[in-house]
Amino acid sequence: MAMDRMLAAGFLFTVACNSHDGSGEDDVIHDTDSLVGTSLVLTPTAVIDDDHTTVVYVTWSTPEAMSGWVEFGLDGALDKKSPAVTASDHGHQMLGLKAGRAYTWRAVVDDGGELVASEPQTLDIPPVPPEFPTFELITIDPSADMTNAFVSVAGAAAPGAGSEDPDALFYVGFLDADGDFVWYHALPQGRGTSALDISLDRQSVWWLEVDNFREEVDGTIIRMALDGTILSETFASSAHHAAVELSGGRFAHLGRRFVPYEDKTLMIDRVLIETEGDPTGAQTLEVYDYYSDWWGDDVAYFWLPFGDGLGSLYGYDNVVDLTHSNSIAWIESEDALYPFVRIMDTLLRIDIGAASLDWEMSGLYSDFTLPSGDPVYESATKSNLWSWGHYSQIWPGGLTMFDNGSNYDPHVSSIIEVAYDEMDMTAHEVFRYYDPDGGFTNSLGDVWKLESGHYLASWMSLSKLTEVTPAGELIWEVDPQNETAVRRIRPVTDLYTFTPLAASLP
């Protein structure tokens, strides 16, 4: 929903295109003119965003520029506040509001060292739409220095949790530590995504949106402000699974290539870069093609038996998914991309400037060994780092991986941290936490290491989000209800700044 900001009659108003009553304007919830303190009178107005009902706009004016903010909270408390802004026409957002709860709020200004506030008022935040999932808080232990404040989530809501189900609702949003939605957005019917990500400038969110029915091969990268304004739409050629924002108005993402082979169509990945705002893909840059650049057009590089065909996809018949890259990350200081090739259990380092492959970690042709000199990978069933995992986070010398464990015997999923040394070309596990119930999920899952050293994870079809300490102590668990699964996550400390908990890694 596009939002416009305008000045009128000395106030900063927020006007939306749609409303609860169909009148073309948002419903005004409160308009108070109460005062605490001096002769200065505040007349704040609170407006609930029509499509993103956990976002509230509070506006008022003062005779001259003053520092002002909004205080708000649950159960009569005023323990949260918006960032202070100096202005005469004040416009503030209340963020982090729980859907379906009542909040007390008031406007506050600093009038020459004396605080002036409007009388507290009550505001009812509408619940999430009934088709959205719910989350149940199972475990929380703040005494264990729990550092998870908000978590971005992306998933499909039941009924129809499968990506190809015509009734599937895909959503993106933020949960707080209680498992309550504090921001949410529904994707169009038939469109899905794996992750909601935070922009590099911490001013917006974005996601890679694709066709759930696997007919349209191209995707779109959507950038959105929390007020619902779509800031950009970027064509993503043959896109799937994962993307990452780069500096300079660019996105890198995984793309598909289809190669005829005997009676089959081999689906093999490549790494592409898009220019933000390009609607057609005219500026798409191919950085690395697995088939031609990595394999030298020789299918023999793929050392595993061909899996079963997937049938007809994207207009091709008898499609065989050979690489299934599912993750990609970027280290800014190196300007290097790190795509993960799931079926081959291989992490690649690709230098963007040179468009070259620097090394492979794990897989049959791994450039890394264990510190002992033993191989990190001997076969699909004998891998010493991970087995068919998914990941989102890497830093110089380390990474986290959700290890699905698809080729282990028995199948058990876990979250791990791996340290690697590019001088010695060694890699080894430094942390592993198995699902305590011996659970297994073959698809997706995600894990982030937080500044505290804790690990925040989504367990996909095991239907839980967890935070565990380096000692393996479970201190937080939230469970999606009604067969809903969360795909990938991003930790966030503050919705006002979007500063990720993992911004400062070792």
C-alpha cells in the first residue's frame, strides 16, 4: 500500500489509499487535547495504518521546534518510546505493537527542559487476519541473558502450508520475544518467499518473491518500508531460494540454468547480480555459472548419482535438479559471495570483481581439510561438517549452518558453527546442537549466531524457533501452530533502527 506524507494546517498527517470503512482515508482512532505541565497544549492524533495495523502514526504540532517523542506500553505502562525528533510539526511511528492488544500512549515534548505530555489514551491494535499463523511461547528464560528481541520470519500458513498448494498464504513479518506478531505482510496469491531481510541502510525490508507453482522462472525482489510503501521492485532472472543485498544498489541472487542432457533437462545454478529498480533484467550480470565456469561444461564433475526427475518445471520436461543451491551470503570487506550447493554439500567463495572461484569447502573436491589433515568430505553419507544444510550467516573465518542431516544415519537435524582458516585451508566444527528430540527436517531451517554467543534458529517442519546458549542450554522457544513452518529468520534488536544482533561478530 502506498503511503503519502503531506503538510496541512500545521500538522503532519499520514494518508493511506485504503481504509477500514472504504472511505479512502484511515480511521482516526484518537484526537486528544489534554495537557500536563505548562501552558503549552498538545493535540496529538493517532492513526492506525490500514494494511499494516501494528504500525501507528502519531502527529501533533508545537509553536516552535522542540524535541518530541511518543511513550506507549501495555496494561497502562508507558515503558516504550519512539526516537526523539526535533520539529514543530511532529510525525512519529509507534512500532513493535502486538497485534490484538490494547496500548496506552501519550505524546511528550521537551519545552525548554520541562517535559510536557498529553493525557494517556488507549488504542486497540487489531488482531492479525484469521488466515495468519499463531505462535505459542513455550520457554523463556530472561535470567539466562536472552538477547533475542525481534525475529523476522517468512513462511507459509496452513491450510496449504506446502509451497504449491493453491490455498497457501505466504507471509513475512516480525515476531517479538513472546511470539506475537508486531509487523506482518501477506504476499500475493501464488507467490512465496524464503526470507524477510533487513536493508543495508536499516531503513526498510526486502524479500525475493517467486512463483510457488514453478511455472514462471523469473522472480522479483521487493523492497518495502514498514508503512507498506513499496520502495522498489527489481527483476530477478531465473531466481530462486535466496538473495543478498550488495552495496551500490545491487542484489546478488541464485539463478537457474537448464541444460539438455540425453533425455533429461539438467537444472544447474548460477550466481547473478541485479541493479535495483531494473524492471526487465536488462542490466542482469552473470557472475558465475556452475556448469560452464565451475564444471567446464563437463557433467562428470557432478560425482553423485542423478536423483529422480522432478517432472515438468518452468516449461522443461524431465527436469533433474543437480545442484540445488539454496543459500548465498556476502562478506562486504572482501566483496566476495558465498553460495552453498546443497546436493554437492559444497560452499563456494566467488570473488565478485574477478568473477572467479577462489575455493570450495566440503564436497568431493574440497580445498579444505580438517585440522588433523583428514578430509572434511568423503561421500554424501560420510561428511564431517554438514549434510544438505541451509545457511545465511558468514564472517571472515566462520559461519553458521543449519545442518539438515539428510544423509546421516539416523537422520537428525542440528545447528552448527564452523571455523575456517584460509591460510592453513582447514575447517572444523566449533559448536553443534542436535534437536533434543532427535527430530529431522529435510527442508530449510536457519541459524544465526548472536553477539552474546547464543544461537537463534528456525527448525522449519519441526515447527519451532529456539535460542540456545554456547553450553547448549535452551533458553527460548516459540512454536508455530497449525502445521505452520518458518523458513528463515533474521535477528533484530530494535525495529526503529533494524540493528541486527549479529552486526558485530568475532
